[in-house]
Amino acid sequence: KRHAAWSLADGAELDVVEGFAARRGVWLPQAGVVFAHYSKATWRLPSLGADPVKKLVVPRVLACTILMPILCVFADVLGFSASMLVALVQFGTPPSFFYQSGLSAVEMSDFLSGVLKTPFFGAQIGLIGCYLVMITRGGTEGVGKSTTRAVVSVAVAVLLSDFFLTKLFIAIGPAAG
């Protein structure tokens, strides 16, 4: 039961992170940086006494880091609510029974372990996306290749970090989340 609930809790945040990275997450850090990079603003910033990393990269990495736990909780609530609706319509399961069964099957530490991992995933999305844009060359073709490379890199980084963070949370124990 414990491992089934653990993987159930992990599945939602991985779906959110992978979807965010594949659809918008990589483009979120890249959009402004691409414009600044190709309008040569990143090259002019140091001459104005501004650090391009502080002005362009840090806000995007912070936004991704803060946004991911919010998206994860939203996806958990939406997924649970949608499942409750399907159980009601398809099988006639009363929502109160579904709700109580869900609360008894998934412990708070399962939920928290999923939510606590998402800031790491958000930081990875922001850092990888911005880094790959800052080294992009070759015009629009280069941006396309960089975006594809970023999506693949983020997917691999998130899967690897999820593995190690899950191992860490299991080692710490259920009390730590």
C-alpha cells in the first residue's frame, strides 16, 4: 500500500513538470532571453553596468522555481476532482466516499514529497532553458534546435533528480515528507 500511494503521489507532479517543460516551461525562460540575445541587448548590458545573468536569467529561474509547486498543487486538486467526477458519473460512487477513500489511501507525506520536489524541477527548467538560449547561435534555426535540446535536457534532468530526491525522501522517512 505504501509504495502504491508513493508512486500515485509522484505521478501527478512528474506529469505537471514534464508537461510544463515540454510545452511552456522551456519557452518561458527562453522567450525574453532569446529576444534580448538576438537584439544584442545581452551584449550591451555589461557596457551599461548591468549583469545579463541578474537581469535576464535570475528572474526567470525564480519564476519557474516558485511556479512549479503552485502548478503541482493545482494539478493534484484538479486530478482528484476529475477522478471524483468520473467515479460518480461512471460508477455511481458518492463523492464523500471517494474523498474519504482518497484521504485514507494517500498520506500527507506522500503529497508533500511530490510538492517539495517541484521547486528543484522548476529551477532545472529555468537554468537549462536560459543556459541553452545564452549559448544559442544560428538565428531562428539555432533557436529551434536549442528549444528541442532544452526540452530533452530538462526531461532527463527532471527524471534523474526525481529518482534521487525520492530516494532522499524515503531515507529521511515519512515524518520529514
